[in-house]
Amino acid sequence: MPYSLRHAGASVWIKSGADPAEVAARAGHSIAVLYRFYAKILRGGQQHSNNLIARRTR
């Protein structure tokens, strides 16, 4: 059960746009582990990332 809660929490944090390094630290993972296990959650955010980058570079 705690693993499921940790996974759910990390998933929500990632999808909410939290810094992946911070999510990894809070979940007790390294960045490599975070990207390996949560890569499918991180995919699909290209448009959101493009919007964030565009706002910062204007």
C-alpha cells in the first residue's frame, strides 16, 4: 500500500508540473529512477512545455 501511495503522489506531482528533481527527492528516488518509472507520465507534455518556454523567451 505505501508503494502505491508513493507512486500515486509522484504521478500527481509530475502531472501538476512540479520540478522532476524535487519530485524525485520527495519520493526517495534518483532522477534516473524517476525518469525510468514515470516516463509514460512525462510524455505528452510537449505542448505545455512549448508554452512555458515561449512565455519565458518573449
